[in-house]
Amino acid sequence: MSETHEGAHRHPAPTGFIRKYIFSVDHKVIGIQYIMLALAAVLVGMIMSLLMRMNLSWPGTSWPILETLFPTGAPGGVMTPEFYLSLVTMHGTIMVFFVLTTAPQGGFGNYFLPIQIGAEDMAFPTLNMLSFWVTLVGFIVILLAIFVEGNQGLGEMFAALGPSFRGGSGTVGPIGGWTGYAPLSALGRIAGPGQGAGMNLWVISIAIFCIGSLLGALNFITTLLNMRTKGMSLMRMPLTCWAWFTTAVLALLSFPVLLGGGILLLLDRVAGTSFFIPGGLYVSGILSGSNPNFPLHTGGSPILWQHLFWFFGHPEVYIAILPGMGATSHILATFARKPVFGYRAMVFAIFAIGLLGFFVWGHHMFISGMSPYSAIAFSILTLSIGVPSAVKTFNWLGTLWGSRIRFTTAMLFALGFVSLFVAGGITGLILGQSSLDLAMHDTYIVTAHFHLVMGVASIFGMFAALYFWFPKMFGRLLNDTIGRIHFWITFIGVYAIFVPMHIMGIVGMPRRFASFGEYEFLKELHPLVMLVSVAAVITIGAQLLFYVNVFWSIFKGKKADDNPWEATTLEWNTTSPPPHDNFAGVLPTVYHGPYEFAVPGAPKDFVMQTDIEAEVPGGNGHNGHKH
Amino acid sequence: MVTSTRPIIKKGAGPGPGVPGPNGNGSKGDGGEYRDPKSHANRYRIGMWVGLASVTMMFTSLSSAYIVRSVSASDWTSLPMPRVLIASTLLILASSVTLEVARRQLKAAATTAYARWLMITVVLGVGFLVSQLFAWRQLSAQGIYLSSNPHSSFFYLLTGAHAVHLAGGLFGVTFLWLRSRLVLSEATQMHKRKASADAVSIYWHFMDALWIYLFLLLFLWR
Amino acid sequence: MGRALAVIIWALTLLSVLLFVSGKWWFPAAISEHAPALDRQFMITIVVVGISFTAAQIGLGWMVWKYRDTGKPGDRSVYSHGSNRLEMLWTVITAVIFIALAVMGQSVWASLRLHDAPAGSYTVEAVAQQFQWNFHYAGADNKFGRTDPTLIDDGTLNFIGLDPADAAGRDDSVTAALAIPVNRPVELRLRSKDVIHNFWVPQLRFKQDLVPGMEIKVHFTANRVGKYELACAELCGQLHFKMKSYMLVLPEDELAALQVLPQEQFQARMAELLNKYPLPTN
């Protein structure tokens, strides 16, 4: 049924360890590298959130280990406010960039997009390798940013790069939030702790990350357009592929804008330009231009940075969540043993979300001083983006309706995704209204909203994806019992962490406060603050189970068949793990849509995309038996 | 109504089951050679257009910053245009022409002429970069630096960003030129060579047009 | 497994809803003219949100409760690829609800942001800096003195750069606390000396960034006398969480008497007033 083709034999499989596992051009190895990077980054990010919760709930407590690790950030083991704020900044940056952008797209997308469309590799394998290594350099630079200011030796090393790289302001890491609003982020050391060398490295790391992501996005789009196998028409692609494709388009068009903004910001910091720094500033007792420590700046626009940042920043939210949506649709259908409800509507919804995602960035800026008229347009567009999101939810429920669910761990996480996506997404209706934003802006309800929807829901999508595809990637199953315990604790835990945060926001608790002791009106929230922290400690602790499960199962897990889930798409047509060229020299031919479950009259309850014999009730008459 | 058995492949979504769809592999559905080398080589062209979309977005963001900054600021001092930019412009226009000639020669299978015209393009491209460097030196000789005023900041930034991108293109043309000496026997490799030549020249012409745009933006807009 | 999941989903939904309707933690009592309309819009929205949230979670729970694989051969799912009619239906319904919410939400915004402050508004300049608020009052002549960044000198307490040469400025006062009249529109002219700050009084239901290089004019009307906490709600650096002040809403005569005092007496009287009024209890 299939012929052998020259295209399937382009690269001989490498034999040396370095070419095979380190500098590999195989998309599967690169995908796993991305996932490992994300697993490392998410550990760092989680520990940071743990430290933040400790500081908020038990302020002033001495944690001796902190003093050992960060002598300047936590003298005597007590966290300083600047240490707390740099944790906020680094947690956000690491999670958004190095976890939510790498694992869903660079990780799972890299591994499975080529296989699911029946290709032997990405269109540009070397570029693919480059995109991972560039991203890894970005991660190393951001880790340096944490330590450069608190560590004298490191600080001196970087001081050689120029005056703006001088550290030693007695803090750890940059302070600016993941949004790095200018002019705080642009002024340099004069603006206080956390604005020295660490902030330079923060900007540089993000710029490097942009380049890595762009290379990846280019590859994804080209691969999908050029390398689909015979019979893999667009409307036969799994929804995962649509999601990765749309994500790649979003990345391709939004990261360059952040890169441009980042270059401007870096020039303001190191070269004395005034893109974002207005004139007449008086910072820390010094007037701009009156002192060599603070050169003259004129006429820059702080709001310009916000426009450039959020033009990227909002699509970035969808870059994080779309692959999770794709994986959820895919896994729901597989374990519900039922075709995706409204496949076409799902594709249109992904596209609508992607498109509208470019026109709603202003909802982050309602109270920034931009035109109040544009706020109205942004507000209405923002609420419209809820429509395709709701359509997706309805279709997920429609998929479950009348199904026969198999409750695997992957399915539990996919169902958890739906629940959390609704819980987190629905409050967008509040935050998207400019007038309500007058009360809600920069309070904990914002934190709760985006953590649930872009953070936790996306992560649930990734958990589902990992439990689902792990057997394909490593030839072994993840332990189911540990997986279930992991699910139950995490699912209940994230509700306990983030639902109370909505209430805090309604009361008016502002984000990014190192301490709430100053404000009387926040005192009543103390029980909720404690509840959130305790839930966070438990939930984060439960993630250790996950790490143990992954690393134990890679080596010792139960061996998996080629198609342990009785799934339909092309990755289940090959061995676990797949050979170097994915299909052992014989590319598959596709005859069916991706989710043919429970086809009446079919011998099994699933019809694989390559099953030529299967008869599926078709639109063009019952012409399934051609051969 | 939900229970109705609907056709799994709807209208316009490719043919019914049993018949492989026309869209895979980017082929035109002519039932021709599967993983057709010609259409597979197309990935270079597709990749280039996709890449240019992102280059466009970056320069769009920088230009919109330029426009916002120039309209809103009271501190704007217009730069004197370095005369040597005229030479730059002529050089890059000429290089586009020579690269196009090279590509035609490749189509006509005139490999030697192809290599020669590529070499001329490389020389012109280097000439452009040198000329840009002269423009920078002219300005700095007048005491106008990156941080002097917003117009000079944008001038150095935009010309610098363009030069970096053009240097990438130069790398591409040089690569074509070095590869042009290889004698190709297989049709597959020939398709690949044509596709890479196309991709590089799309990029080069784009950089040419981008320069014209930046030149107009920098000295005509304000 | 399915039933357990359904029960957990329902339980989490119930607990979430209970937390919201318990009323133990909610908005602080509003003190501005636009706040009731904003609160009403919030209530409408949160009811829509609550109903959608609950319905979706109940539905999800119901699906996992009811449908599971029995493993019996021949017991298969319903074979369906969807229904265009349903897709149309729920697209249109959600679009109507969501966009209606968005449009309804604009009235408060429009009343506050699309018009200048009404004539006769009481005007105060606010100049924020790391990590301090400065409020500039026009004094007895009701005219603001000229300010210039080059004259700013935190060392001599000229925080906002008042020009001593300008006669209009001699009777002006600058304090860290904000005093405004009750039941009279207030116009704030917001500036920042260094980085972006944000003016945030929860009881006012009002926020606005103070952006360096810009003067942003906003207006509102407070309608309850008292003392309220004023916070910075935009990350501005190390001591962001300590950038706190108070907003006093005073009877018109008390404010008028305050306004005409020269700087030192103004400061002293402000301190007295801050002591006089307690913080609200809710």
C-alpha cells in the first residue's frame, strides 16, 4: 500500500552519543530536549512560587537555607522586599517563556507534529537543533540574571561588559515583573535594586528566546505546509496539528515585535538612548542629565513599551494555551472512544482565537493612560474572543456526550483541563471590561485568572499529553497509580490555590506586594492568604511524585505496545519509540479523518487513519472498498 | 439530532475514504510521484516567505515605534542625510538586478554564468555594507551618535538592523556561489539548487525593498 | 473513577460558588458616585460568570458520571461528528451575551473617561515618586504655581519642583496625603517623577496609572466623608508595597478652611484631620 521514497531516507541515523542525544537534528530528540528543559525550568519556577508564598504567609521568618543560597537577598534568612520582587519577576519570566512556550510547542509539537502528518522529520532539521540550543542559551542567561547581582565573582565578570552591567546592588535578579514596564526597567541602576546587570541579562535572555522561538515557528509552519504525507489533507489533520500550526503562526508574528521592543529597551539601558525614557525625570535624588550616573534623556514614551510588549504578550497567552487545547481535544476523543464533536468548528475556533488574539492587547492597558476610546474597542473585541473559547468548551462537552470514557491518567488530566479552562477563562468576562478594570486591574483577581487559564490549564494539557504520549516517546508507560495520586492532589490543589485569589482581588489586594501588613483593608484576608499558601505547599509537593514517576518510568516503567491506547493517528502506526526516520522508510498513506472511533459496522471501535480496509460511512457514497 | 450519522469527510474536505487526498506533501493532487522532489524542494521557498513574514513584523514594530516617537516628541532634530546613502541605494538596487540575472542563468542551465553573476552580487552586497559603514562614520564625524537624539537613535538602529539582515543574505549568496561549482547529476539536487537560489533571491530582493522603505521612512517621513 | 471525578468536580464547583456568595469577603463599601453603577455591572457580570461556570462544571461532571467504557464488545459510543445547528446556536448565544456585557460595561467607563471634569471641579495635582505620594494644592488663590523638573530637590523638600519665583505658587501646599471635598467632582492631574505608579483607592473603585512624561487628567466624585487607604498599584521598585498614603474626603467647609492655610499650618492641620477620621470598618 505504500511505496518507499527517497524523502524517507534523507538522514542516516547517527551512531555517536553526541550526535544522537546532544547535538541531534532528529526532531524526536529535540522534542525530548525541550521537554527536559521545561521540566528543569518549571522546577525552578515552582520553588520560586513556594518562596513567595512563604514570604507572604510567614513574613519575617528566618529560613537559614535562604541565607546560604542568597546572602544578599535574604540576610539572616529573612527575605528582603527586593528579593521577593525579583522572585516575582523571575517566576513569571521563567514560567511564561521557558515552560509554557517550550514544552507545549517546542517539546510535544516538535516530537509529534512531523509524525502526525506522516513526515520523516521537520523541514529544516538543522534549524530545529539550532532553535533548541538558542533557547537553552536563553535559559542559561536568565539563570545568570538571578545570581549576577547577588554574587560578587559573577558580578565582576559581567562588569567588564560596561557600566550598566555592574551589579552588586545587594539583591538577587531583576525587578520588573515579567512585563518589565519601562521606564523602571529602562533607567538602570539608578532606579534602585534589581535594575542593574540582572535586568540587562533579563532583556538579553528574552531577545535570545525570541530568536529561538522564531526559528522553531518557521520550521513548524513550513513542515506542516510542505511535508504532509499522501492523503493527509488539512481537514484530516489531528486537532493537535492545527493547534501547533496556529501557535507557530502566532509566535512567528508576535515574537519579532517583542524582539524589536527588547532591542529598544536594551539600547535605552546600555547606550543612553531615549525610546522609552521621557525627559525631566528625577530619580533617586538625581535629575536626568545633571550627573554622569544619570545621562540626559528626553521625549521617550513609556506607553510605547507597553504597546510593543502586549502586542506580543497577548498572543503569547494563546501560544501557551492552544497546544493544550489541541492535546485535550485529541485525548478526549481517544479516551471517550468518540469522534471529536464539531471538528470543523474546532478548527475555526482555533483560528478565530489566533486571529482575535492580535487585536485585544489593549485590555492590559485600560488604565495606562492610552486613549479611552480605544479602550472601548479593545473591551468589545476582548469579550468576543470568549466566543470561540466557549465554542471549544461546548464541543468538548459534545465529544463526551454519549461516549464510552476510559479513565486513564491522561484522560483525567484532559478532563481537568476542561474544568480549569472554564474556571480560569470565564473570569475574562470581568477583566475584559474596561470599567470593571478600574477596580480589578493589577489585583489578585488578575493573578488568579491568568494562572488558572494560561498557567494551570496549559500545564494540565501538558500533563495529559505526557501521560498520553510517554509510551510512544520512551516505549514504557508511566506508573498509573502514582499518576492518579498526582492528578487528584494537583486538581484539588490548584482550585484551592486560585479560587480564593479571586476573592482577594475583589477585596482589592494588589499584585506584586512584598507584604500586605501596611494596609488595614487587607488584614481580613489573612485566613485566605494562609489557605492559599498551605494549598500551594501541598500541591507543589505533589509534583515531586510526578518527577519521580517520569524518571523512574523512563528506565523501569512497564513496556508499552505500539498502540497502547487504541488510538487512530499516525504516531500509533509506528514503533514505540519510533525509528530514526519515524516510519522505517515507508511513509504511511492516510485514508481517514483523525478521530474515527465507534464507526458503525467497523470490526474494532477505532479506525486508524491508515486503515485502508475499513469502511466508514462516507459522504461520497460508501466507496470505502476501493482496493 | 446529535446522533445522526454524518459524513465524516464533508464537502471540500478532500475526497471520500479510500482515496488519498490531494493535499498531502504539498503536491498538486496529480497522483504523481509521492514525496515529489520538486515539491519537497519547495520547502526552501515556503520557509523563506514564512521567515520574511517575521522579519516584516520586526521592522513593522520598529517603524511604528519610529512613527509614534517622531509624532509625539518635541525633542526631534532631523539628521542631515549622509550623501553616501545614495551610493548605498544604487549598489543594492544593482545587486538585486545581478542576482536576478544569476537566477535566470541558473534556469537556463548556464552554470558558469550563474557563478559569475553570483560573485558580482556578493561584491555589490559587500559594497553596500561598506557604504553604510561610511554613512555611520560621516555622522559620527559630525558628532552625531546613537544617543544624540531620537532621529539619530533610529537611524543607527534601523540601518544596523537592516545591515545585520543583509549580512545574512550575503552569507546566503556566498553559499550559493560556493555551491555553484559542484556539478550536479541528480534531478533532486538540481531542484534543491533552484529552490535555494529562489529562496536567497526572494530574501535579497526583500532586503532591497526594505532598504528603500527605511530610506524613505528615515528621510522623507520626518 | 468517573463517579469520583464527577463528585470532586461538583464539590469544587459548590465550594467555589459558596466562597463567592458567602459575603464574608467582598468589595469594601463604595464611596464614589460612579461606584454603584460599576458594582451593579460587576454583579451582572459575575452572575453570568457564575451561571456559566456552574453549568459547564455540572455538565462536565454529568458526562463523566454517566458515560464510561464498560469493556463489553459492541457497547460503543454514539457515532457523531457534530451538529452544525448546535454550533450555530451556541456561537450566536454566547456572542450575544458576551458582546452585550461588553457594551453594557461601557457606560461607567464613558461617564468617567470620555468627558473632561465638569466645571467647578476641585483640582489637585498628584506627583508620584518612588515610594511617596505628593499632592499639590492650589492654595488661597486657587491657582497652581509653576513647577519645573529642574527645580525638584528632595533634599530641601521641594518634591515637585515648585518655582519660588512664581507668585501663584507661594500659597500652594504640598503634602503626602490627599484631601478632597465630598459630593463635588474632583479632578486629579497625575504626573510621575520617575517610573510608572498607579493611584488606587479600593473604596473609590478607581485606578489610574501615573506615567512619567505625561500629565493624565482624571475625575470622579466621592460621596462619603472619611479617611481611606491609598495604594500604589503598579510595580514601581523595591518598596512598592510601602508606597501608601491616605485619601481624606472632607466636608466642603473643612476642606476650604484647610486649603487657605499656608504650607506649615496646612501640614499640621492635615495631620489633625488624619487623626480625626478613622478608617472605615469594612
